Amino acid sequence: MHPSSRVLARGLGALLVALAAGGAAQAWDDGSVPFVVSPQEVVHRMLRIAEVGPEDRLIDLGSGDGRVVIGAARRGARGLGVDIDPELVAQARDNAARAGVSDRARFEHRDLFETDLSQASVVTMYLLPEINLKLMPRLLALAPGTRVVSHDWDMGPWLPDETLSVRAPDKPVGGRNGLSYIHLWIVPAQVAGAWRARLDGLGGEWRLRIRQTYQMLDVEADESGRELVVRASRLRGREIKLVVSGLVGGRPMNLLLAGRIDGARIEGLARTFDGQTENERKWIATRVQ
Ligand SMILES: C[S@@+](CC[C@H](N)C(=O)[O-])C[C@H]1O[C@@H](n2cnc3c(N)ncnc32)[C@H](O)[C@@H]1O
């Protein structure tokens, strides 16, 4: 059978399996991922949720007919699509040429598990849950701030930073309730451990103890041994935010600390409010060895 007929026949097979399974997209019998396109509206929203722009290098893992990479190139980014099926790689190259973006949209015949992701600022995929889980350790090891977007499938214990649902009536297979799900993760910096912090011209030394599960933080803080209440914390790539209240420099205060993590150092601005005056001052934290 000609390879493209095989893809089509497999596509029909996947459709039938998917319908039999009540609409959930399925792997082939050998566990591999079938070729099913993401509807254009879904592609548009995947690129938008990741805020893809001219500074970005996007890699689509299993690029099919190239639509995600071509969409990224249209937004000025440079994109690479890899696919295990050489016919689809050729088709994607033709589509990029027709769209006039061949200079920014490259396609390679390659196994996604053998693809170097280290240069990507955005990684996209429409694969299967078990493949996402296999990829997860490599994605978590990418530079903090790298955006990962998956159509429909999540990443098990690594919860998404954002999820949106898109009406996808023209979706060939899969989807639940006529919807596509788009998940976004921002690769978190490693911030777990003990830190010492100081606010410019206010109070004494702070100790921070941070426990981290992916991007979720559990933070304890004190100033010179007096406990501070950390009401909320957020980690997005290298950016950390903490909402803190307690006695600082002997005065009751609410603080919003925003900082950027750079290895063993965090630097940022703290907005302080003592009930009467609001101030902004620098804060710096260093990791305790
Ligand atoms: C569901 S399609 C998604 C296509 C495209 N990314 C989109 O969203 O329209 C999955 C693609 O992954 C490709 N694929 C499956 N296993 C792969 C592997 N191990 N390495 C590279 N590509 C693979 C398939 O050939 C197929 O084109």
C-alpha cells in the first residue's frame, strides 16, 4: 500500500476506533500517535495562549501537515516541525512554501523523542496522554519560562498553568462535548530550599523556606524569628510573587513581593502598605547553602 494511503487508511481506522470509544482519540494498536489535524481555530488559540511572537523559536512535536509551525511563522516566529512520517514532512514543506513562510518554518523527518528541544522557547504538541507523560521530564528540564502547549491532553501530575476550552465542531476525531482543550504550562525555575532576604531600609533579615511541587509553592517566612504569614504565592517561569503580612520592622504590614529568580539569587520590588502609607522598595534574596 502507498504510504499516503496507509496514513489515510489509518486515519479512517482511528476515526472508527475513536467513535467506538465514545469520541476519545486513541493510539494505534502499537501505541503510536495517529495523524489527526488540530482545527485552525485551535491552532490559533494554541499560539495565542503561548503569546507566540517574533522572538520565539517554536517546536511542534509531531507536526502533521505543518499547520502549527506555519501559524507560528505567520506571527513572525521561527518554527521547527518534526514528524515520523516522511510524507507528512514533505506535505508540510509544500504547505509552508505555499504560505510564503519557508524561511521561518522548517520541517524534519525525525522521531520526536530524538529531537533536541533545548533551543525552543515554545513547545507544542497534539499527541497522547502517555506520550506527554514520557516527555514531561525533558520538558521540565528546559529553560525556566519555556511555554509548553498541548492540544487536549494534560501532563498528569504537572497541572497546567492555564487551560481553555474551544468549540471545535469540525474536529475530525476526539474532543469531549464538541470542545477542544488547550493546556499551557510555563516551565518553572527551581526555587525550593532556604533563602535569606532583605528589604531596602525596612526591618531585619527574613528567612524563607520554600517547598515546591512543579510551579506550586508552599512558603514559610519569618523576620528575625518572628513568623510572617504568606497568604499567596505564585511562580511563573522565573517570576515569583508572594503576598505577605505580619510585623515588619516592628510595624504591622501587608507586602506584595515580586521578583525574578536567577540561580541562587532573587531580586525584585516589594510594595509595602502599613495601613497609612504605601511604598515600593527593592528586595533581594540569596540561597542559603
Ligand atoms: C495528532 S497529529 C498532530 C498534527 C499537528 N501537530 C496538529 O496539531 O495538527 C500527531 C502527529 O504526530 C506524528 N507522530 C507520531 N509519533 C511520532 C514520533 N514518535 N515522532 C514524530 N512524530 C510522530 C504523527 O505522524 C502525526 O502527524
